[in-house]
Amino acid sequence: MKFLFTLVLMLACAATATFAADDTKPRLVMKAEKAHEQQLVTEAEQLQKAKAAAAATEAREQKLLEQQQHGDWEDSQRQKAVQQFSERELREQKYLKQARDAAKQERKIAEQEPEKLLQERQKPKP
């Protein structure tokens, strides 16, 4: 009798272990599926973060390029200012030369007038 009881008990344990093992497989499959889903979600989040970082980097690069272009604009403005200064200086030199020439001409005229007056006075009047 004890033998029979032990045999039944062993069969019952074996059956329980078999059913329990079958029950564990679906749980493991469900855990694997959840882990896979979590992996996909994590990958999607990482992809979004990478895209956002790339966009931020591109924006910073664009801003730097614009600043460099403004630097080029500043250089061109400086060059224009230097050119305008040179042109103004050339005009001033031209005007000074014209003024000197005009002053020389006035001196010549002033020197010639007394001579002309003397000559006119010395001419007999008819």
C-alpha cells in the first residue's frame, strides 16, 4: 500500500511539474515579447533623440555660418570705408591743387594789372 501511495504521489508530482513547465513557456514567451516591445520603444526614443540632436547641431552650424558671413560683410564694409576715405583724400588733393593754381593765376593777374595800368597811363591819349 505504501508503495502504491508513493507511486501515485510520484505520478502526481510528475504531472504537476509537466503542467508547470508548460505554464512557464507561455510566461517566458510573454516576457520575451514584452522585452522585444520595450527594445523597439527604446530604439525609437533613441532615434528621436538622435534626430533632435542632429537638428540642434545643424542649427548651431547654420548660426556659425551666418556669423561668419556677417564677418565677411563687415570686411566688405571696412573695405568700402577705406576706399571712400581714399577717394575723399584724392578729391581734397585735387581741390587743393585747383586752389593753388587759382591763387597763382590771381597773383599773375594782380602782377600784370599794375603793369597794364602803367602802360595805359604812359600811352598818349588822342
